[in-house]
Amino acid sequence: MLNRLDTPALVLLYHRVTTLQSDPQQLAVSPENFYAQLEYLKNTHAVLPIEEFHDCLTRRKKLPRRTVVITFDDGYADNYLEALPILNTLSCQALFFITTSLLNTQRELWWDDLERILLTQKYLPHELELEVNGHHLHFNTSTLRGLHKAYDQLQPLLRFTPPVLRDAAMNYLRNWAGLREEGRASHRMLTHYELQQLSFSSAAVIGAHTHTHPSLATLPYEEQLQEIALSKNILEKICGQAPGYFSFPYGSKHDYNAASLRACRELGFKMVYANFYNQVHRWTNVLEVPRVLVRNWNIAEFKSKLKQFFHY
């Protein structure tokens, strides 16, 4: 019914463009599938530049038919190494939201590190006992099944754990496994140079995504403000321009709250993106723009998903 009143748009959410042997979070889209997806969008939809999309929403202008906007979260190195060349080839623009704490390091984001610790090691202790955010946990880690159980239970628990306690748990896990902080090259974040080069490209717009990637709703207002402001300031120093866009880490309605919106308003972001499925209309709140998470779909699956999302 709403689509009859107003032309809808979709904001697509990507994280990675690369090929991985293991991807339990299903965040990586292969370069081949990403190229095919963008090529199809370029030929059949209106792939809007970021500023034009912002202008349409703030002015409540009618969006072009089948409008699509491309975004990326987190700041993986492959955004520059593998996604950007495809965007350039197809003359498309994407908005890249960058988490800043692990830039220019060999460390992995915590969910990748959790996979590295529990699911990629040949030799681990046969038992794991630890405290996470007030929860006492004990796992039998002598079998693959037990390791997967530990991973499946720790992943959602750590997501809603404040960064200080989450990092303490991850340090404990690395020590338990006998691993260093440095992670896999395939899972590293952008270097400062790569981020600068990304920001110089006409195919990219840089946005902020907090410093340590917390679920903001777990933090009081002042800590939320600090998390968001720090990432904004670091990106301004590296790229030479303050980002005007922000996206909530994880992005579900359980991951941010009224204090998060207040912090974004105070810091002057002109548009903020979430991660819950919905179409975008002229009346969409520019501080809670919904997005559609894209998986490693082949072109037939991608076309089918778009038909469902647009209802055409």
C-alpha cells in the first residue's frame, strides 16, 4: 500500500568483498558475485550517489524508481583492495562506515578473533572456563562439536557485553589458546594509507562506525557519545574531512536507543543508518535509515531477493 503512495528505495548493506575458506558470520560476498550484483543493479535499477540520496530524503523529494544505495560496515581491508576496483569499473558509489580502533594493525575484530581462536586451531585445551559480563561459563572443548557450541554461545553474549569486559574476555581466550593478538592477514582492517586512498576515490564516501564497535545500547549516554565522537575525530584526522554519516554497530533496534540518537544529533551527523529490514520512503527518519543485509548470493538469488524487497 505504501509503495502506491511513494516510490520505495532500498539501502544494501555489505561488509566484505573477498573469498574466505570459512565464514561463519556470512559477511563475505565473493568478488565474482559482487560484480554480478552491481552490474545487474547498474542495468536495471537507479544506483544513487550518497549525497543525492541524502538530498532526496532531507528535501522529501520523490525517489527514482527502483532506487538502490550501497553501503559497507566495519572497514575491512578488502573494501579497498577488492570492492573499490569493482565499484570504479561499474561507476557506482558506496558509503563505507569505518570502525577505527583496529585501523593500521594486524588485529581482528572480536567476532573474527573468536572464530580464529575456537574454530581454526588444531590443538586447544580440552576445557574452557571463563566469566563474561557476569556469566560463568564452562565448555568441553575436546571435540569439534564442543568448540562450535562454545562459539555459538559466546558470540551473542559478547555482542551485548560492554567493550572493556568484552576485550578482557577476548584476552583471556587468546591466552587460553596460546595465541598472539596479531591475527590473520585475510581478516585485517584498513591501514591509514588504504583508508586515505579510499576516501580520495569518487566511488567512496567515508562514514563513522564507532571506535570499538560496541552495541551502543549497553552503554550510558556519555560513553556512547565518546565512542562515536572518537571515531569521527580519528577519521577526520586520517581523511582530512569530518564524516557526515554514521551507522550503528550491529544496527538492530536492540543495539541502539534514544541516547544513541541524541549523541548522533549532538555530533551533527546528517544521516544515520541502522540494520533492520525495511524499505526507505520520503518520510523515513534520517537518523534511523533501514538497510537490507546482502549475503553471498549468486545473481539468480540476488534477483529473487530484490523482487521480494521491492515487491515488483
